[in-house]
Amino acid sequence: MTMRIAVTGASGFCGGMVARAAAEAGAAVVCLGRTPGPVGEHRFWDATRTEPDLTGTDIVLHLAAAVGDPPPGRASEATFRAVNVDGTARLLSATGSRPVVWVSSASVYAPPILYEYRQPGRSGYLLPSPEPITEDHPLAGLTAYGRTKAAGERLALAAGAVVLRPRAVYGPGDPHLLPRLRRVVRGGRALLPGPDIELSLTAVENLADACLAAAHWPAGAYNIADAQPYRRDAVVQAVCGVPVAHLPIPLVSAIATAATATARLTGRSPLLSRYAVDQLTTGVVLNITRARAQGWTPRRTFADFRSEHIA
């Protein structure tokens, strides 16, 4: 019999890729969300209001989420909680005995341990420990997104779901990471805070492969990333097509603090947030051994994406 897979958030970047991958694998796809997905049947679902209709489905892949870097404050926190926490509770209430794969984020992790980096004639920087982050690393989301994803995944884990934690998902049609990187270009250079760092990225195709495989994994959390970490400056230079120039971290942090204060007054997302600065200066590398032990292998790399989609 044909497997019937429910995909929430299928109209989004990651959910759309997962829905297409499921259809290509021969599954019948049911897309749940406020707008239709790219393939299969559409069933309307507003995560902030009702339980989803999962009638006739065998597996649930949950990618619906409130995402982004909103202005700080209670309103943003409530908006994100309505989807990422309360919506999760509604989904889990409707799933019954179906396997659930709940897509979280590495944004749930507390910052890695930092150490001081110095070079002769240069001011010191705090850089992360070279040890990759495992799934046992403490959770402490720094933003409304990270905090509510951490709270949502606690519900999912308690219900026996498989939780996937990708970091910085990229790929064709990416509306978040790559456009954000291109905004650092000024005067023919990509202006980045601090020295070059190593970090994990996740090709959206690798995430889709993990989603389809993970329904058969033991319950628990799994990091999902490309096989090898990347150098930040090389990725930014490839995306932007211009050389990289380094700015002092304190200067960029001060600008981000001012932008965040302005965002509190205007209610709009800051042009540069402290979280964005952290993402560019903290070299988060994920340990993916646990997912590999289940037979999953990341097949795509940034070099593949660059050769196919970046001129």
C-alpha cells in the first residue's frame, strides 16, 4: 500500500522541499497549512487555532513554524509561542499513534563555551570551543524563535517524537539565510564582524532526506548538517561575489544594540540584531554522529549548490 505522509508547513521553504521529496519517493502527500504545498492534497490548518485533520495519514512530518528574527518584546514572544508551542500541542493531540518527525533548529542550543583568541597587534576575540556540539548540549534559545522551538520540542520529545535540529538551512529558493548574507555587502565588500570562523550549514536536500528516514529512527533528538563544516568567509564570498572585510566585533555589536532599541520603538524587525551578530561570530559546529548511526548520510554540499545555483 502507498504510504500517506502528512507534511505541515509544506508551503514554506523546508516544508516544500520535504513534500516534493516524499512525492518523488512514491508517497501520497497531504500538505497541511494555511496555503497549499507544491504537491499532493491540501488540507487547511491554522496551527494557532485548531488541531490538524490527519485522517488517513500514516506518518507526520512537522515543519510548520513561526520563523525569523522579530523585534524583541512580549508581542513577538506570544506570536511565536502560538505556533511553535501551542501549535505543537495541537498537532501532538491529533497524531495518535502515528510516528512524528518534528523539525526543530540548532537555535535551541545555548552558546558554546568561548575562549579568548589573540594575535600580535590585534585586540582579543572570544571564539567557540573547537568541540562540535552534541545533542546533549544545554538548551537556551537566545531569541523568541529559539526559546519557543526549545519549548515545542520538549513537548514533542515527551510524546515520543523524533526531533531534528538542522542549522542554517540553505538551498534553491532560500528566503532567509542567503538573502541575509547578501545584505552585508557595502561598497563592493562583504563586511563581517570579527575573524573567520568555522560553522555548520544544512543543505535543504539533506534535511529532506533526514525527514523521510527519521520516521523509523528511535525517538530522541538528532543534529542534522552537511558532512563537513565550512569557513564563514568562503561561504559569504561565494554567495556575495565580493571580497570579505573584517570589522571589530564591539563596533558591530554596538550598532546591533542601537538597531534593536529602535526596533522596540517601531515594532519592526531590526536591520541588524544582536542575534544576527552572534550567528556571524559564533562558530557553531554540529556533531552529526547520532544521525549517521541510523544510516543517514548527508549527500549534498555547499559546493553542489554553488555550482548549480550561484553564477
